[in-house]
Amino acid sequence: MAIPELPKEYDQLDQWKTLMFLYSSALQEVQTRVNILSDEFHHINHYNPIEHVKARIKTPESIVKKLKRLGFEATIDNMYRELHDIAGVRIICSFTSDIYYLADAISRQNDVNVLMVKDYIANPKPNGYRSYHMVISVPIYLSSGQVEMKVEIQIRTIAMDFWASLEHKIHYKFEGAAPSHMRENLKECADMVALLDERMMALNESLQEAGEPEDD
Ligand code: GTP
Ligand code: MG
């Protein structure tokens, strides 16, 4: 069987549809957990740590392309075992401190396994990319059993997201070979974004210490 933990009634079903059902369930599961953490944070701190959350499932074309690139045959088994970004959630926060707050809170949940962490905030990519990446697995509770599904979580500030969107467009437009003046410009913008995030966070800390009026 392609997915080892699945109950046996799944043997008869279309495996692709089963996998997509499981990934979409995993996305729902993670989104709900993130929403609860956000509501709780607001309840305690009186500001919303999350600007918005985007969730997506990788398209079949890009699943096949990635498996090929990694040297695997496009099978259900390989999709489940080798890819960790079929289900992806991107969380856009206000401040850098909110990123670590959420990442820690998610990681501490008893039934969450953290499979991989890439902290591109502490260690930005050479092009200037900053973001916090985690791959986790969460159990999906089925009628007769449970199955562990992987979800890639990217957490960034609004400013990091603004930068990454433009960098992505430029990267795509020039097929990965943007002219050097554009790359230098992007790197300078990334440094400005890092400084902006730092100063905005410091301002927010001062605001919190001053005890803002309650807004609910
Ligand atoms: P992928 O094969 O692209 O998934 O990369 P990876 O397996 O090496 O993982 P990594 O955590 O480095 O990147 C995963 C995702 O982060 C990408 O699919 C993008 O969404 C985002 N990302 C990583 N690097 C960059 C970057 O330099 N610029 C932008 N705009 N996004 C990036
Ligand atoms: Mg990816």
C-alpha cells in the first residue's frame, strides 16, 4: 500500500484522490490550530499577530516536475514519502517576534512532529531572502485510524513577504538569471526590509510597555 498507515477500506479507492483529501485535511487542521493561537494571542496581548494566512496545495504538474527534478518516479508512494511541500501554509505576521512566537507554539503541540526547520531570518539566503520555514507532520484522525501528513509552514513579516513577492516575479521573469544590477538592488532592499522589521518591532515593544488602551 502506498500510504502505510491507511485503514484497509482505503485499498479500493483512487489513491490520488485519497492523497489530495488527506493533504487538504492537513491544511484545514493546521489552519485551525494557527487561528486558535492567533485568537489566544489577541486575547492576551490585545493585538493581532497575524496579518493573513494563505494555504495552497501543489498542482499535479509541479508535483511531477519536482519528483523528476529529485530523480524519483511520479508515484503516490514517492509523493507521500519524498515531498514535504504538497500542502503549504504561509503565515504573514506583523512583527518578527510574532514569527518565533507562532513557530514555538506550533512546535510545542504534543501531536506535532517538527521534521525540518530552516531559519532564513537568522541566516538569510545570499540573495537576501528572509523567512522562517518549518516542515511538520500532524495526525489526521479518520473514522478508523489516523495518518501523519506533512505540511510546509512559511512564516514571514509583511515586509519580508512584500520583498519575496517581487523577488519571485523578477526571478521568474529572467528565468533565474536576473541582471546583476537588479540582484544588487534586491539585496539592498532586503537589508532595508531587515532594518525596517527591526525598528517596527522595537516601536511595537515600546507601545506594549507603555500599555496601550484596550481595543476590543
Ligand atoms: P523548493 O524546491 O523550492 O521547495 O526549495 P527547498 O526544498 O530547497 O526548500 P526551501 O525551504 O529553501 O524553499 C521552499 C520555498 O520557500 C520555495 O518554494 C519558495 O516558496 C520559498 N523560497 C525559498 N527561497 C526563496 C527565494 O530566494 N525567493 C523567494 N521569493 N522565495 C523563496
Ligand atoms: Mg517548494
